[in-house]
Amino acid sequence: MVKKSLTFLVLAGLACCFGSCKKFRKTPAADAQPTPKQVATAVAAAAPTPAPKPKFALDQSSRVIVFCYHRVVPTIKRPDTEITPTAFEEQMKKLKEAGITVIPMQDFLAWRRGEKNIPAKSAVITLDDGWKSQYDTAWPILKKFDYPFTLFIYPGFVKGGHYSGGESLSWEQLSEMRDAGADIQGHSYSHQSLKTKPKGTGRNAQLAQFATYEDWLKYELIDSKKLIEEKLAVKVNTLAVPYGLYNQQVKDMAMKAGYEAVFTVNPIVNNFGTAMDALGRYAIEANKPQTFAQAISFPGSPSSAFAATAIAPSSSATMEPADGSTISEQKPTIKADISGLGDVDAKSVEVRVSGFGLVPSKFDAATKTVSAQMNQKFRDGSYTVIVSAKAGARKVETRWSFTVDSGAKSAAKPGTKPTGKDKSMVDVVGS
């Protein structure tokens, strides 16, 4: 009995010993549960190494033409700013037939920033001012071709603004076009020549509140930009200079205000090296179909038959009415000494006035003077005169602006010659 009891105690002790020792044994690695970090590390190690991304190669050889349109109307009354729907649609069709890709303005800017490539031959379509026909007529045509476009608007002309009328776009219509993809950019506040502060009289009476040129310029460039951005919740980074008239101060203020690009109406093809504060546009006029034809030929390329345009500064000519002057005469004589433009072809000399287009003129080869007696009445406001001609294989021109205020006395004597201090930038077609 005692022997059996001892045997039982020994066996029980051994069982207890082995059972107690069990909790001190290390768990084999195969039984361990891996942590989330260990799992992630193992997966990453097992995954194939991704191929390195190819380095972006920017193609700087592309060329861009920019078109400037205004009103698209069935009946042409002001050929310098109008085109018929039929002609407009035909031009849109020709772009496609010519293999020219219409790109958004912002793609052009991205290319210039070195962020993306664009087709070798690209075009940007812009429409100025904010005319109702752009909504009613031009937009449906652009939709047919699925073309992107930019609207350059000036707030003073938007419905309800100081300069608005029955043919103005409304903020609601602009919002609708924005929602459909239209790019909306700046065109100053009141569409005045930005070279000099206009007289705060007549139609521009509200501008009398600005004591200095700089104050007024801030209103035109900075306040207008802010208003468009607030009204439409868009980013305004592009400026179209009214009439193509500006100076270095305008360029400097525009760039400081956040405009990435400044467009003129100088008909040149834009390339990767074109100055961002002097980009060109081809202004399309009903009576100048050759402008569109020239643009889509991409002048300046080896295959082009067109010579480069030479642009002469306005200070090379004596003009009447004087540049920057205010006159009360509503049917003035337009006159300019263009001897500074070189040996021009007398038959090629032409005079254009903003709002009137090409006007009848006479050129005196002996005195190198061109004159045009206006038979149509000028309304109060700012006007631009463009005198162009051919000199050999080049196109040369000069331009200047003046203001008509029927209730004021002329501020300068006719024929006053600009001084050498006139640093105005000059372009080709008023806008």
C-alpha cells in the first residue's frame, strides 16, 4: 500500500514539474504572430521594383497663333470689330482642315512654364469685351467644333456696368459660360488706352476720382482683376491690353498684380521665347480676310511666304490730333507725317480708326504725309489711329490715340510732335 502511494506521488510530482516548466519554454518562431509592420515590410520586399518614371522632355519648338474676335453678327456695320456667323464658322472649320489644334489658354501658359507640351501648331481663340453675340452666336459655333476659348472682359461693360448697354453680357451669362469650360480673363476696367489717364469728363466722368495716373492704373489693372475673380470665382492671370496701347509702367504693374501674360494685338506667332508681357494676337476684321489666312500660314516659319512685320514707334511720326490729346471736334482731320517709316509704297498706305475701320485717305509722296477727313461723327471717348504701309518686304506702321470730348476745349494744338520721352509700346490692330 505504501509502495503504491509513493509511486503515485512520484508520478504526480513529475507531471507537476513538466507542467510548470511548460510556461517557461520559449514559443517556437513558427507559432509567433507577425506584427502589421512586419507584414508590410514583407509585402514591400516581395513586390517587384517599379520602373523609373521617364524624365519629362519639354518640346520648345511648338508655335502658337492667338485669334482676337469681338462681335459675331449677321449684318456688318463696324467691320473692324465684327464678323458674320458664316465667316466665323468657316474659319473654325479651316483651322481643323489645316491640322491646327485649338488649345485652352491655360495649356499655352502651362507650356510656357515648362509644365507640359502642346501640339506643334496650336491656336488659341479669344473673344474681347463681353458682347452678347459671343454668348448667342459664337459660343454655339465653338461648341460644334468642341473648341476651348477665352473671354477677355472689362467689368465696366458687363450688364449693369457704367459702359454697358443692350449688347452686353451679364454676369449670369458669364457664369454659365464659365461652368461650361470658358476661360474668363481681364481686359482692364473701362477699356481706355492705358498709356495715359483719360480726362474725367463726359462718359468718363467717374474717372475724375483718381488724382494720379498710378491710382487710375491700379483701378484698371488691379481692381478689375479682383472684381472678376470675386464675381466669378476664377483666377485671372492673363491681360489683353485695350487697343494694344501700353507702356513699361503698365507692363510692370500687370506682372506685379499677378497677370502671368499680357496680350497685345500685334499679329505675330508666339513661340517659347516670346516675351510674356508682349504676346501677339491676330485681330480678325470682316474686311480683312487675309489676316486669318496669314495667321494659319504661321508666318516666320521656313515655309511661310510672308515677311516679318516691322513695327515703328509712334514717336517716329507727327500726328494730328496729337497723341494723348483731348479734342472737342467731332469730325476731325486725321493727319500724320510718316517719313520716319522709311521708303513706303504710296499705294499701300492705309489709315484705320478704332470703331470705324479703314477710312478713305490721301498720301502726299512729296511730304510723306497721309491725311483723312472724317465724315462720320465721333462720339465722346478714346480712339486709336493706325497708319500702315509696305516698305520693301516689310510691313511698317505707326499708331497713336486721342480722346474726343465734345464739351471740352482741346488740350493740345493739332500736329504736336511727341517728345523722345514717349516710350509707348506699339502693336498693329486696335482691339
